[in-house]
Amino acid sequence: MEIHASRWTGKPYEKYGIKETEQYLPAIYNEQSQLTADIKADQSLQLDFDLKSDSQPSGE
């Protein structure tokens, strides 16, 4: 399972004329994720994960 979050960098993305975004969650929650969840047929699809990082910058 992967969790992604992006934010505006303030830089223009010239190809499409929009602002550039960046992934700001550490790779341990997406590309290098080891997160798992067991989902049963009668279970809600809301999953809560306690994400922690010493270097995680605050979003806008």
C-alpha cells in the first residue's frame, strides 16, 4: 500500500502552464512502503495510518 501527498512548489511547470508539485511524504510511505492492511468484505474502507517523520516539512 502506498500513501502519496503533494504540494505546490511555487515554480511554474512550463510544459502545461501550471505550478509544479512535489511529493512531501518520505519514501517509506510510498515507493519503499511496507504498509499493509487487511480488509474484509464487511469492513469500512477508511484506513488510518500514523505517519511519522523527523524531517517532514509542513504543507501549505
